[in-house]
Amino acid sequence: MFLGWKPHAGQRLFLETKVPIKVLACGRRWGKSEACAHEIVQTLNEPAPREVLIVAPTQDQCLPIFDKVCEILQRQTGGPAVLLRRSPRPMLRYGGSRLLARSSAREGRYLRGRKAHLIVVDEAAFLQSPVIMETLLPMVADTGGRIVLASTPQGKNHFHALFAQGQIEEGRVWSQQCPSWQNPLLSPVQLDWQRDSMSGQQFGVEYQAQFVDPAGQVFKSEWLEKAVKRGNSEIDSDAPIVAGIDWARYHDYTALAIAQGYRSHAVIRAVYRWHRVPWQAQAQQIAQTLREFHVERALCDRTGAGDAAMEILEPLCDCPIEGIVFNAAHKGRLIDQLALVLEKGSLGLPNEEALLNELRFFEAVPRDNGVKLSAPIGGHDDLVIATALALDALPAPYHTPICIAGKRRV
């Protein structure tokens, strides 16, 4: 069946499992490239023509699986000829079937509209969630196809959420944790040397395939899980309702967050964002949303283009619009405040994937002149900033003073 290749127990279980979504959390040298290549070859050998796609963050990361498929097919005897093209983008034809290898970083938006019978996503934890959820999954929706997500863990992000779903759901999503030592060809001596040469957390991620938060992650996964559970919690209906607005720059989004409560305990009622929409149209949509929620105060970033955008918005609104000019100190204070209420469990969040992904990936990176607080390169943090501004716009809780003695003479 496998042309002389003997899969170990973990690989065999993966290949024999037939469900629409398979998730592999793999340690180094477990053999995911070999297993995924055989999954592809099985699909290409089906009688009907098949369209198969390999996707990874970069094209170089697609090549190990693509090359392994070529090697397996070349070992096969008989059957139709293999037509191979490696440049400008790898493509293989096998009978009436076709295999493509594509980079999500450069070509993710061009994958839309395609159909596939099998998609193998390598290093899936390092892709942005919208590429998987909004681009790749719809490609197999009307073909009865399957998608394989394989990766070394990268914190508790969207890949972790799909893995966790596979642990409790039967029939549609299946997941497997694949520590390196399941591979009998891996040297125990080499494994012990790696264990001694790196931190326990690094070894846990790289070789035990454990999901742990990265060191620079500002908003811990358990805080976000707790906040989503509080998302529907009751807040006094008379509590103030405010908004935070972060204006777009270049490729970013304009983001709006609606909050209700007080800084010490609040709920984010809704978040919105706009991309490549003219300023006037953005301002009109934001003003309409503020009226629908009966917002009493809005706080927005007026740095750069935000100053002009705020001037367009102000005449359209019934509530006061206040702006702040961002600098490192202001941003640090806002992020610290947001992190504190999330850690204390006193902020509820909506179950909005875009917001949660921005919070998961938001990081603190040491620099020579301090710490940079932002999304990783290629990511967005607009909803994070809008949420932090909305929280800051809320009033501090009012405490009634209690007189416990009469006047004192000082």
C-alpha cells in the first residue's frame, strides 16, 4: 500500500482516519511531511480526477511535501506519466489530477475562487486565521473534499482552537498530538541532548508538541477564554456606553469598539472594522453605529490622518468626540490597562474571531530604546487599539464616601 514505506503507529492512524478536517500538532522529526505526502498520493491515485493543493507560509516551506510526493510517484510502476513544473510555481500533473504548491504569504488572496478535493496546510499555526477559515475551508465545501492542518504549535491561537475542537468532536474534525519520540527512527541520545540544550518550554513546544503561550504574548490565552465566557454577562442597563476608534493607516483597518460599564468591570458589546473605505463613508457608518448604541462618549486616535478623520466625524455625531495623540507612553498605558482587566477577569469580550486573533498575536518585543507593543509583521492590531481606547473612555467606578466619625480638629 505504501510502496516499501513503513509508517509508524501515529502516521498510520493519521492516514487511516477519514474525516473532513484533520489536525496534526507535531514535534520536530515526527514525520509529518512523509505522512502528508502519502495522504496526497492516495488522493491523486483515486479514479476520478482530483485537484490537490499544498499551502504554507512561504513557497520554500511547501517544497518538502511537494518533493516527497514527486519521489513517491516516481517509485510507482505503471500508471500515467508524471508531468512536473517547478518554476515559477510548483505544479504536478498525474493523469487527470493536478497538485499545486502555493505560498499563503504572497498568494493567499489569489487562492479565492478555486476548488480542491484535498488541501494540505503545512505550518498552519503560522498562517493568519482568515486564510484558513475564509479562503481555504470554502474551497472544499462543495467538492466533499478534505483539509489537513499540520504544524508545530505556536501558542494558543486558531490552530490550537481547531486542535481542541478535534479532541471533543467526532465525525467532522479529528486531531492528534504527535510528540517527536513517536518516530522510532529518532535517536534517543539526540533527543536527550536537545532536552538538555534548551529551556523546558522550548522543548515542550518543539518536541512534545505542547501548546504554550509565546514569551512575548501580551494577552494570555486563558485570559481571553475567560473574557469570552463573560461576554454575555449582565451589566447594569444604566451603565455608560462609550466607543473607541482607531483610524486606518496605509494597509490597516479603521476599527470601532463599543463598551459598556466601568473601567473596573465592563463588556465590549461589539467591534467593527472598515478597509479601503473613503473617510466620509467611514465617518457616516461610525456615526450611525454610535447613534444605534446610544454612545455617550467616543475616544479616538488623532495621530496623523486621525486628526482629519476626527474633524469629518465630529459634525455627524450626537456625542462628544475626543482625540488623543499616540506616543509610546500613551500606548503602553492603554495596553497595560487592557491587560490588567483581562487578567483580573473583569472584562467581557464578544466571540469575534478577528478581535481574538489580534489579541492572541499582539506582542511585546524588546528594543534598544524600550519595548515595542504591536502586531507581528503582516498582522493587524486595529481592533486591539480600539478596544483599549473604549476601555479608557469608560468612567472610573463611583464609590460613595462613608463618614465614620465627626469633624476632627487638625
